[in-house]
Amino acid sequence: MHVLIIGAAGMLGRKLTASLLREGLNGRAPDQLTLADVVAPPMPEGAPVETSLVTADLSAPGTAEQLVAGRPDVIFHLAAIVSGEAEADFEKGYRINVDGTRALFEAIRLTQPEGSYKPRVVFTSSLAVFGEPFPESIPDDFFLTPLTSYGAQKAIGELLLGDYSRRGFLDGIGIRLPTISIRPGKPNRAASGFFSSILREPLNGQEAVLPVSESVRHWFASPRAATGFIKRAGELDTSALGNRRSLTMPGLSATVGDQIEALRRVAGDKAVALIRRERDPVVARIIEGWPQRFETRRAEALGFKAETSFEDIIRIHIEDELSGQLPGA
Amino acid sequence: MHVLIIGAAGMLGRKLTASLLREGLNGRAPDQLTLADVVAPPMPEGAPVETSLVTADLSAPGTAEQLVAGRPDVIFHLAAIVSGEAEADFEKGYRINVDGTRALFEAIRLTQPEGSYKPRVVFTSSLAVFGEPFPESIPDDFFLTPLTSYGAQKAIGELLLGDYSRRGFLDGIGIRLPTISIRPGKPNRAASGFFSSILREPLNGQEAVLPVSESVRHWFASPRAATGFIKRAGELDTSALGNRRSLTMPGLSATVGDQIEALRRVAGDKAVALIRRERDPVVARIIEGWPQRFETRRAEALGFKAETSFEDIIRIHIEDELSGQLPGA
């Protein structure tokens, strides 16, 4: 089995690579692996002999053709310009997120002889395809109203994926990932960054800033759960998807207050005391329009599973990122 | 006021042109008119001195720039490869319906100096953005599941329109037209063609074939109502649209049996006797997946109005296409 990961150098790409090498897909180890990204992806430990590292821009002429020339059986397309950058640079967002995705699908469609190649394509989409006004809980058949260019680009990707799948050019599945918490690494300036940093920094004995009120509610999954969703999408029988090839992934609906109480239970009052409340009206206004809760019956019926408490999410972070123990504990 | 109609040679384009010249937009007559299509649009009666006829392919390099160079205040973008052709020719459908639409929006965005030009853009979308499984009545916030490439292309057009509007590059409104009945002209081979021909041909003393059962229900408006929708979309205050720039248009939910009974009341048993029942399983299967009824509260609140009976639709056809009387009457 030949697996291609586009966006392999990112956080999820690296976790997915490690998980594939550890567990395979449906228990089968990839014997060929192509890891592609705009920055050089690292050579993973335990990679098969036939592993290629490709540093290339998916939207550049020839890149998509090069990536599918080896006819990978499963393609994970995780590459994207993220929300903030796609909003700041309109042309770059459309070039990578729309034209890059379409170039990939076209390269698959045009592989000769026609109709001889139909890979599984896993496309990571986003909650950003949805926008207010929202019902209290957002059902699987809720309307697409992107409120960012990133969201519009992901929604267009979902429509292309659906049409190319319906026409039989590829076997696509789109998964809308929850906001990932606790995202490892350094604080970043994404509007959603505090959902991770108010836990990650205190667990590390450092101060973090909370820019919104504790009553703010949102939809979460751990990096481990998100990696599991992507892998599961590469494994499952897509015939159950019918005409709707994109699915909202399960998550945990939690308030910032829930996050803080979970931190208290796992790491104590001392950790919670490191959260400094400093309201940021810009961040608060952005977050206000975000979804709070989804019904994800379709994805659950297909075996996608998320965490059910923020304590579990914090424990997963400690296991996966902190070698199983709190610094200083 | 400078008005540009792209797709001006089509049935709706010609009716829209005539209506604009007769009534203006918000009572104001266009003093400049640009009529564009891939086939030469006819010079309309009563056109202003400054009328340009442009024969060009919107997706060809330079065409979109040429069309917006005169900075039309209102742009009606009706041009599209229709459903059957977009399904038969995948590349042509994407080239015209997606790339052509994006080229138009990009030409508007890139007009110099930046930000100085923000026309009203009316985009005709379609019920084909929706697909089963359907609730009994489809609400304004129902999910997009195109079951044809045409539907996917129109849904992508809606997303682009929404994003370009949100970013302030243009002032867009998308309107999803009902199936038009009674479409004037010759019978065509569209799967939906019989919804018009079973009325149009008998009104003209000719035989027509009904390929489905009388219980089939669908969503209709007359060509006059559809023209009115397009014109209204060019006139209304778009601030009421909020983030959702595309609207399902009102229509009449009717069965084939309702159509036939209306024909009987207007034109008698002799007309009805000209309908020959000849089941076509292919057409029946296509039509089975089509929507039957919509809730269109948003559009109604904005002043869009459709017919409320098929007798009205038939009378409109007699008035607009048959000079007010039945042939032979």
C-alpha cells in the first residue's frame, strides 16, 4: 500500500505519519510512503525503505501530477493556508486552498489510462464552513455559511470532493475537524490560540492570557482524536456516505470555565492561578460568531470518536507531549 | 445607470432586457446597456443609444476584464452551461460555470484603483445545489448536496459570491430559480422538459409525452416570475441579506396531476387528451431525486413573489407567448 500525505510537515501530518507507521491502515502497514509539504518534511522513524520526501507547493504547475504519478492508494490532503493567513492574503488563500486542491483532484482524474486509478482521498475540512445564525445544536444537514475566506475555500473543496467522488474519479471523504486543544508547541496569534494556551502554558508552569469570558462555549478534540479521525477516514467503507461526502467530526462541547475546572482537577489551583484574565474585544467578537455544539450522528455511526471530558484531553496532552508527567511534579 | 447582462441571448436574458427597457430598475431606465453572450445577442427594441452587443466567452482570457472595463453599476450574470451539458462535458462545465464566474468576480476585484468599484452582481443559481435526502419542505438553512456537476458548480458560484461580497469587492445576491414552466420554444431533451411540454404543446394543438406519473411533485415559476426575481435582485437593499447572500426563490409546489387539471380548466378536455403517457424509467429516476417543496420565508420577506396556481402560470404563457389567445380558439 502506497500512502501520500500532503501537508506532512504540519502538526497533524507528523502525528498521522507516526500513527500510520505504528498501526498501519486497517492493520496493514504502508510499504510505500510519500511525504509532501512546502517545507521539508522530516524523515520519520521506522519509515519503509520506499519513503520519498517531497518539498513542493501543491498549486505550482506540475506538483500535483508529480505527487500522483506513483499512484498512491490513499491520499491524505491536509495542506492548507490557515484561517488568519487566508484572510490576510486573499490571493494566496485561493491559490493554495482552492487551486491546489483542484489541481490535485484534476491530476487524479487525468491519470492515464482514464478510469484506471481511483484512490481514497481524505480531505481535512473545517467548522469554518459554517456560520451564524446557528441553532443551539448544529445538525449534519445544516447550511454552509462561511464567514471567512478560509471557510469558503474549505466549502469549495468539499463541493469539489463530492463531485469528483460522484463522478467516480476518486473515492473522497471530507472531515470537518473540531478546534484542536491542547495544540502542542509555542503560543501563536490565531484567534483560537487561547483555547490551547490557557491549559498548555500553566501545565508547563508558565503564565497564559485568557482574552474572553469563562462562559464562551466551543467544540473541541485533542490532537490524538483528530489524528484518529483522519486515519479512520482513510480506513472506512465510504459506501455508507451516500451523496454527502463530508462529515462534521465528533467533539466535546465545553466552556472556557469547563476547561479551567478540568485544569484545576488535573494540575491544582497553582496551575489555574497562572491564567491571567485580560479581555481582548477583537478576539471576543471573533469567537462570538463561532459554533458551540454539533450533532454528529453520521460520523458517530461511522465509528468516529472524540473525548468526552476535558480532563481526558489534558491527560492526553500530558501523555503525548510531556512524557507522561507534569514538569515539576 | 449602466447595466451589463451576461447571458443576454438566452430566454431569461431576452425577457430581462425587455423588462428593463420597459420598467427600468427601481423606476430608473438604464442609459447604458451591455449585452453579452457566446452567441450574438439581438439588438433589443427601444435600447438606449449607448448599447453594446458583445459576443464572447466569459471564460476566455480578457473577456471578463473587457466586460467590467466600462464599470457597469449592475451586472446580471445569467450565463451558464446547463445541467445536461455540464454532466456530459465535465471540463466545459467547470470552465464556464466556475472559471467564468470567478474570472468575472476577479475582474471586478482587480479594477483600479482598488476599492473604487463595487457593482451589484446578480447571480442566477439553481435548486440543483440541493440534493436528497430531503425533509418534506426544504428550509432556507438546508445543507448543499449537489447531485450533478452543474449543481456543484452553482454551489461554488454561491460561495464565491458570498466571499467576494463579505470582503467588499462586490455587492452580490444569488437567487436559486425554480424550474421554469411553461418554458417557451421548442421541446428540448432536458430531463425537466416535460414539465413545460405537457402544457405548451397541447395549448398549441399538438401532442406531448408525459414520461412520469401524475403524482410527481416539483417546484415551479413562470418565465415572467423568474424574470421578476432577477430584476428584483438587482433592485433590493442587500443589507437585509446578512451573511447569506443566496436565496431560494418562491415557487409553486405542484404535481403533474395539478398541471393537467389546470390545463383542463383553461383549455378543456381536448387539450388534455393530447398528453400521451409513455413512462421513461430514466427520466422518472432522475426526477425522483428532485426537491418538491421549499420554505422561502427569507425571499418572501424581501418581496420576491411567485404564482400561486398553475392556471395563472398557463394564463401568463397565453398572454406572453401566444398573444393572449389559444391557437384555434
